[in-house]
Amino acid sequence: MVKLALWVPLEAKPGKEQEVEQFLRDGLALVEQEAGTTAWFALRLGPSMFGIFDAFPDDSAREAHLSGKVAAALMAKAPELFTGTPPIQKLEVVAAKLP
């Protein structure tokens, strides 16, 4: 069961849209190594708008993700790929349906 989540909106710098999309695709392999990340979605919201939504069973799993490889890669690439520092929003999950 998931109780907590993260929402990270991302705006690609002009001309960096394909690189952002590939960066997010590559991130999946890192997230698959995280036992505590119940769900992870990399989304394209528009021509230059992307986002990451992920869900966790508890705070320790969410904090492990935030200190993991994907978060480190995101912050390292942020100046090159995104218009600003990605805001990481902590959420509570009210209801969810997972396989």
C-alpha cells in the first residue's frame, strides 16, 4: 500500500526536450533497483513540460529515494537540462489502485 508520494514538475530548456526524455527513460533502470519505490512514472505533459510522480509505502522509503541515485542524477543534470531547479513536492496519497 502506498501512503506517500513525490511530484516533480520539470521544464526542459529550449532544445533540450529530447535529452530530458532520454534522461527520464534512463532513470527507470535506477528506480527499478529501489525496493521501497512502489510506483514511478516519468511523464511528458507538453512540448517542454515533463514530470516525475512516484509513490512509497512509508517515509523511510521516500527518503531513501530522495537520497538515491535518481535524485542525485536529477540534481546533477538540472543546470544543463531544466529551466530551474526542479521543485520536489512531498504528497500524501489519499487513495490508490495498483496491480
